[in-house]
Amino acid sequence: MSKKRFIQVGLGGWGGVWVHTFMPRLIHKLGLVEAEAVVDLNPDTFSGAKYHYHIPDGKCYTDARRAFEENPADFAIIVVPPAFHEEMVDLALEYDMDILSEKPIADTMEGCCRIYKKVTAAGKKMAVTMSHRFDQDKQTLEHEIKSGKYGPVNYIVCRFTHNCRKFGSWGDFRHRMKNPLIIEGSVHHFDILRALSGSDAKTVYTVSWNPEWGEFAGDSTALVNIEMLNDVKAFYEGAKANASTMNPWTNEYFRVECCNGTLELDRRWLRVLRSEGSEKPLQTDIKMLEQPVWMNSWLAEQFVNWINGGPAPQNTLQDNIQCAALTFAAVESAETGKPVDVQEYLRKAMEAS
Ligand SMILES: NC(=O)c1ccc[n+]([C@@H]2O[C@H](COP(=O)([O-])OP(=O)(O)OC[C@H]3O[C@@H](n4cnc5c(N)ncnc54)[C@H](O)[C@@H]3O)[C@@H](O)[C@H]2O)c1
């Protein structure tokens, strides 16, 4: 099978991780893909791509259109801030390419719906890298729930709390945007809640704010109630301006209350707790699933298999639009102070876009 050629747009904080960690495995170890060109407004970012992707100076661009025009490729990897995702999706479609994009689909619900319609109409494949849902600890928790050993899920609690209160400590653009916590952070946890509950969302009610010591233009903290279509309930606590970093990225807290067991995941330690009456609970540790790679390395491999004719991965645009709907409905709820019907919100946004 011939190698798939890609153009990566965005080589900043996270784009750099794609360059040195996620793609080298597919390029050099699995021989599935090759880098055709890279793009970033900031040429200081090019050195990593030249080193890890083995591409010459002439294939490093500051202008995305020129890169797409001069380098026929099979797919685009989009790792620029969300406000620029749609512009890059438009370019990729113009040049007849499939798309592997960072989350969220776009920075607004209207943008997400437009991308959904344009990609679907063009008949191209697009997947969204919801890295944390596809991490080892969350996949193990999902696997345990779906084993049926603990019976049906009743409700889920999630905690994601950091001290990133200083400007720039969570990347400059997040300190400048509206709703950084929900759009840049909670989007991952909402997708994990969808996976753990086995359902899309019915309603969401959000209270969000920024404490006076948080150096954020938008809301850095939120408490969110979610009810899923299958009646599972969820409570979410997210905070980026706390005094302590209790449950940061890759170390979040999830407690899944099932009929026959309390599954608790805390900083990658997974256990099940049970007790009779008021007895102290008996706990059993649960071993993590094992496989060669997780997160974006795994998602990139699945995406390439898909465009090579293999099965669709779970993180397609068609699945992820439900994650976008929950995310932006949560923002709408915070802004209006009212619960939002997520499916109705999605229907109206699709109609209006
Ligand atoms: N999946 C995850 O776990 C995860 C983690 C971090 C970031 N992300 C996502 O990755 C994306 C980028 O985030 P980041 O943290 O790398 O941001 P960043 O600000 O560190 O880097 C963004 C880069 O994009 C470049 N850029 C901006 N506009 C451009 C344009 N029009 N053309 C070319 N280059 C442009 C900037 O120069 C910068 O180098 C966002 O969508 C973010 O949500 C995902």
C-alpha cells in the first residue's frame, strides 16, 4: 500500500507534540505515511518538523494556501487554535483532502455545523482527536463498565482541577478567549462522559465564572449538571484557577456509580468499591488494559487505516458533532442561566448554519 502524504498546519505547543511524538511512529516505524509539508505563521517552529519529519526548508511554509497549492497530499492535520480550524478545513476540502483535526471542531457551534455540512457534502473523511477519551485509564474504565460486571450506570462524577491561574500558564490564547475551560478543557471530559454513559446528552445546566485571582478574560471555572438521553446523570467540576492541581490532564478523577459497584478512577488508579450497609467498603484494584500506544498516536494510526479503506474509528466528525453540541450547549446554559435541551440546540444550530 502506498504511503499517505500529509500536510500539518500548526506546529505550536501541541503541534510540536504531534511532530516529536505522535507522527514519527507512523512515518518511521510503521511506514504508513510521509510528511509532504508543514505550515506555521511562526518560522521558529520549523526546526522540530525538519528534524523529526525529515523535510527540507522548502517544504516549511508560513502561508497555508501556498503549502496546499504546491504540495498534493492525501490528508491535512490541523493543530491551530480553534478559531482557525474552519479556514484550514476549507483549504483541505478545496484540495480534495481528508482531515485529521484537533478538537474542538471549531470555536463556535455555528462553525462546527458548517464544517459538518461541508465535509459531509464533499464526501471526505474527517476525525477529531479527542485524545483523553482514548487514553489508557479512560479506555480501561469504559471497558470495565461495558463488561456488564457492575450492572447499569446510575450516575458519574468528574473532577478536573488545576492551578493555571497565571497568564500564559495554559497557553496565551486560552487566557484571552471567552469560555476557555469549557471549550478548550471540558470538551474532552464531556466526550469521556458520553463514552462512559454510553449515550449522547439530553440536557445540560452550567454555572461558570472566573475567580478574581484567575488571569483569564473568560470563565476558567464551572460546575455542570448533565442528563444523558439514556437517563444516566453526570456532575462535572472543572477549574483552572484553583490553589492546587489535584486532577490535571491525564490524571482526572471519575467516579462511576453502577448498580453493583462504585468504580473510582483517581490519578490513573482504578478500583472498584463495594460494601454491605454502613460497612467500610471493600476495594479491589483493576489492572489497566495494555496496547502499544494510546491517545493521538493511536488515533492517528486508526485514521490512516480508515483512509486506507479500514473501519471508521470512534472519533469521526459524525460522532464528534454530539460532543460539540454538549460543549456549546453548556456555554449557552452558562450565558443564559437556564438548562439547555442539547438535541434541540443541535437541531437549531444545524438549521441556522
Ligand atoms: N487533544 C489535546 O489533548 C490537545 C492538547 C492541546 C491543544 N490541543 C488543540 O490543538 C490546537 C492548537 O493548540 P496549541 O496548544 O498547540 O496552540 P498554540 O498557540 O501553542 O499553537 C498554535 C500554533 O498555530 C499557529 N497558527 C495560528 N494560526 C495559524 C494560521 N492561520 N496558519 C498557520 N499557523 C497558525 C501559531 O503560530 C502557533 O504556532 C487547538 O485546537 C487545541 O485545542 C489539543
